[in-house]
Amino acid sequence: MSLSDDQRLAMYTPQEIGKAIKKRRRELKITQKEFAKRLDKSERTIQKYESGEIIIKTGIIKQIADELDIPWQELLEAKTELKDTMEDNSHDYSFHTLSDVIKALFTITKIKDITFQLACSKPPESSDWTSSLMVDGKGNGSYNADFCLFMENWMNKLAALQNGTISEQQFESWQNETLEYYSESYFSDATPDENVNDSEKCQKNKKKISTIEII
């Protein structure tokens, strides 16, 4: 006795389905925003699909698979090959010495789509001894404004956590939602492209030199 489409779909968890959708969408280099337009859905709905927050009906799964140019059964069967991006990257950053922190600063200031400013004040010119890495929300970088909006939101969430308005769990949930939201904000020279090998990427990066304003 063969299974119905609904029974077949019930064999997968919402999280497995969401990961399969995300994997295929990224393989086709379709952003969540573009995919939402194709399906006549909101971008937030697509995010919920991919995170497993929504149980997707069979008809919607078939519509999604059509847009991703793959049979819906084949889309779901790919679940065994999936790895969660957040989990894969969880050990990318290790900070054991001050050198590790400085290396990270050297790396992020090479980003072309966010323009940074370096500032330092010290005695006797100033009563304070401070240093900062700043981003001007009105600067030329294509993500400067987005970065400043994120920082503002982060400060508000930290204040809420410290005064007890939100819990540690709510703060962690906000962090994960923020990372997921910005995961589609690709840099102009770093959009995933499986056809570009590492040496070609290296050559592309060498041609671009960041300009850091010192104030």
C-alpha cells in the first residue's frame, strides 16, 4: 500500500523540511526576499518556513518545490545531506589571546561594504584614554546604516537584559533571529558562488584595498 502525499510529508519534521528548502534555495542563489516575492509571501514567512517554525502544508511544499525547480519528494529526501549553517559555523571563532582579537579586527576592516573609522584619545590631550572602531551610519558603505541600526538594537536588548525586562533565553533567541535575518545580506565580493575557486577569490580580494578613516 503506497503512502499518500500527506503521509509522506508527515515523515519529516518542520526543521528538516526547512533546512531542505534553505539548502536548495541557496544552491540556486535566491535570496529570501526574492523567494518571498515568487511565492507571494512575506520575507518573515519564508524565514519561518526555513527555521521550522511553521508546519507547511503539502500544497505549499509542492509550490515551493516548483519554484526551486525540483520534485518535492526529491527536495525532502535531501534531508540526510543537510547541516545547519549556524551549527557549522559555531566554532569558527576562537579567542585565546589578544592577538586573536587583533587579527579579527584586521579581518573585519577589510570588508568593502562597511566603512570603518578609527579613533583614539589619550592624555594629555584628553582626560580619557579610549579607543574605538566606529561606523558612520551615513557613510559610503552599503551596509553602514544597517550596521548602525543593528548596534542600536543590540544596545537596547542589552539594557533590557540588564534591567530584567527580558530573560537570558529571550536575549539568546533575539541573537539567533538576528543572525538568521542578516544571513541573506551578502557582501558585494562575497556572494556564494560555487563556480569560483579559492585562488580566484584570493585574486579578487587582492585587487581591493580598504580605506579606513582615522579621526
